[in-house]
Amino acid sequence: MYEGLVLSPFVRAISSLRHVFAARGLRGHAVLVVAALLVLAGCDRQIAPPLVEVTELAPREIEPGDRLEVHGTGFPQGRTGKVTLEGTVFRAGEPPLRGVSIDVEGTVSAPDRLELAVREELAERLCGRGDHAAHATFRGDVEVAFASSNQGAPPLVGVMRGVELDVIPSSVRASVQGARAAEGARVLAFLGIAPGAPSPRGLPIEAVEAGSAAERAGIQVGDVLVSVDGVHVLSVGDVLAASARAVELTIRHADSGVEETKTVSLIAYSGERVPTEYAPALLVVGLALALLVLLVLPGPPSLAALELRIASLVRRATARELVSGLFGRGRHAALSAIASAVIVAFALTPYLVGRETDGVVLLAVAASALVWSRLARERGLVSSLRTLFRLLLAVVVMACALALAVGQVGALELAEMVRLQGGAPWQFAAARHPSCAVLGMAYAAAVAAVVRARPEGAAAAPPPPQAALLERAGLLFAAALGVTVFLGGWSLPGGLEARGRGLALLSATLFLAKTWGAAAMILGASRVLPSLSPREVVMLVVKKLAPALLVGGALVAASRELVPSVALETAFGGTVVALGTLFVVRMAARVRSAVGRPEPHASPFL
């Protein structure tokens, strides 16, 4: 009966329109279209009020570890609801992120209140990761949805629009916060503003310099700086411009309390932070330099000799020999499978031994296996001790490179290091940070130096079977540790999180493939380049690896005094990836060309 009362006006309207269309010669499908539109319009007018209503979010300033409360009416007691944040995220010093949609789950604690825990994952989605994490202001809608108890029925949904929420990260180092505060003070000095003590209401303005940009914009003493480029100003570090051209300041006037947005030019301002607009230009310059270095300038003679040596080995080896040399046969293949299972476990579990000790244990196991595989070839106590001391120097380089990389990334747990990098090659620590690129090469060279070390003297004992097994295990674990710290570990491209079983297996497979790739590179270098005596290993450490550690440490120290720049790191990462790709392609082409040529040899009659 109710449906008839609701639809009867539309039935009469459709009947009258039908006579009109018939008089004008129009067909019946036009009537059906108009009828459908009228019915939809009528249904929109007759929608009942929502059963769930969202009225407030509290508190409006949160950080990891807090509890966010969603207040409203009609929440089913004890049920779990899905809270969706849809809108724009404004971060200090970065362009706004539009179209953001984040889903979290909360539990109803009262008919008018839903509570959810603010976890680190939610803060990272809003604030960013690692040193790039910054205070974020979310503006948009909050939707709360509860699954209906009746199968097939639509969920109960309530929406609150125009929500503003401030999120404070917890993983930013004090040095980065100090650098941002210094940059914010420089911006205020350029504007001609002397700030007071910050408060949740904003940054009070205690003085305005005569003739400054702030005075020309109409900013007066007593006004409050509410937001900068959409970010609520809770500290001086939030006064970072998202653009190099202009900055938008929201001012609350002291006399009227009215908020006004003013745009101030930044053309004459130059800070220590590289603006985001410069990222494409920096990337183009980096790619041009990579092309110039690899494709235009001639390579050194040592590189040409290395290519000929690789071509000679490839000419003699078969595919089966290469595969067996990498994965082994018999006991070696079984050991490779066991080591691969252990490596995969790092990607599938939060930790094996301890959250903060997995890296140390993995380094100790890899270094011990590699060193003992070399000592097993020595004969005599004195020779063994001398070789042990010299090889430990390379192990010290490995440990120092990892320690400095940990200081650059700002995390001690292996899972945290992987999470702070990213799955794309230009997001790896070795590509984003120049210091990590230098330290990664020093780490790989130190591992290769231990693998390439030959026994000292002609009286060396023949290598026992256990030595090759220890070398293989140590090489794989050292490669896995290097991939975790410098090459993204098991992180998936595109920011995907390995929540389901399928994605977890995919991330573990990717991690294992990168580990075997790194091991193949180190093993190939040990086969192509000449072997080193323990004395030559010491010379390599003193002349090459120790200076590399000093350079990497200096870059780490310098990076702590600067505000992290997404533009600069993206450009550097893209350049490094392009340089590496072009180098591999160029060398592969030259090696292939050398393989096709007949191998030169001296005539026996000369």
C-alpha cells in the first residue's frame, strides 16, 4: 500500500507523457527512459534517514599509540566497523596527496562511540615513512560502515563530511626535526615574521618586519598563523613551503577572529631543501650524465680487459655448468635448498631470533662461514692465525658498512629497514641515499674479497669438502643481508603490503630471487677477477674499502644536517638505476660481441 502511494504520482505522470510522445510520433522506449529517470528521482526523495550517523572525531590530533574515537548514533553494540578516510592529505613541505582512501577497523564500545587504535601503519599512510615522515593534516570525509546481519542486505553506513585531522609521526629522528625547524625559521625570517610560542591554535605573530612580504600581504601583529599550504601549524617545523614559487598562509586575525588565506611569492627565497618541482629537471640531468659516461666517453682499458676475460669464460662454459656452479650438485644443491628456506623465513615471519638481533646473527653466521671456509685451506697454526687476522679486517668493513647504513636508514630491525625502503629499484636504500650506494659497494667488495682470498704460501692444504659448503652458505647469507639492508629486501613494488598469503609468498619469492642474483654477481666476480692472497686482502681494505667507509660516514653525517628531500632522492635514485642498467646492457653487448669473435692466440712459430 505504501509503495502504491509513493509511486502513484509517477504512474500518472508517465501516462500523461506517453500520450504526449505518441502525439509527437516518438517511440515507446523514450517513455521507458523518462519513466526510469522519474522513478529514480522519486526514490531519491523517499530515502529514509540513515540508521547510522557520525557526528564527531576525537581527538583531532593523534599519533601512533593513541585511540581515535568516532562519535555518532546507531552503532551496533560490540560490532566491528570499517572506518574509511577519503580526502586530501597535506604534509609539511610536500605537495598535497589528493584522492587518498584509507580503511581501518574499529570496535564499538558504546552505542554512540566506536574506538580504533592508531597504529604505525595508519600513521605511515598519512605522514610518510622514515625520515620523510612529517606532520600531516587530513581534510575530507569519514565513513563508518557495519556489515548487515541479514545476508544480502546492504551495510549500515554513516558519513561525516568536512573532517580535519592532524597526525604526528613518531619515527622521525631529532636531527631531522631540528633541520626542519631551522628551515621553517628561515621561511619565517624571509616573510618578516617573528613568531611566538606555538599552540594547538597556531603560531602567534609577535612582530612583523617593516616592508617585508608579510606586511605587504596585510599580516599584522597579534594575528595567528593557522596553516601553511594546508598543514596546521603546530610547530615552527610545519612552516615549510610545498612549492618554490609561492606559499599559502591561513591567518586568523586578532581583531575579528576571521580566517583569511593569503598567497605570498617565494621567488626570492632559497633554502637548503630542494623543491619538488626540480625533480624532473634533476632526473633529466642525471640521465644525460649517465648516457654521456657510458655511451659516449671511452671506458678504461681495465674494463675492456675484464670484458675479454668474461667472454673467454663464457665461450668455454655451458649453461648446465653455469647453473651447477651457482646452485651446486648433490650436497651443495641440498645446502642451497636449506639456505634458501632459511632466507625465505625472514620474509614470512616477523623475526627468527629477535627483532633487533636478526641482522647481527645473520652477519655473524655469514662471516663465520666465509672465514672458516678460507681457514680450512691453511696448514699450520701460525699461517691460520695470520690469515684469520687479515680476513677479519674485511669482516670489520662489512660490519661497519652495515652499521653506517643502519644510521642512515634510521632503523635497527630488518623488517623495519625493508618497510622504510620500498619495492621500486629507485626506492632502495642504495639508490635513494648516496651514502648507502657507497656503503653497499664497500660491503659487496668486502664479501667478494673474502670469497676470492686464496691460501697463503705453496704449502697450503687441499680444500676439504666442508670448505666449499661453508663458502656457499656464507655467501648466500651475506647476500641476503646485503639485499635486506641496501636493495629493498622483500618489499613489493607499488607500495603493496604482503597481508594475504599469496602476496606474502610473492614477496618471499622476490627476496629469494634478489638474494640469488646478488650471490651470482659476487660469485661471478670471484671467478673472473684474479684471486687475492691474505696480504692483498689487507691492501684492498686499507687502500680502497677504508676510504669508502670514510666517504660513506661523511655522507651520513652530512645528511643528518639537511632536511630530507623527496625530489633529490628520486632524481638520484633514477640516475643510479639508469646508470646501472646502461652499464649492464653495455657490458653484455660488448661481451656478446667478444664471444662471437675468434679468440686471439699466439703462434707457436713466433
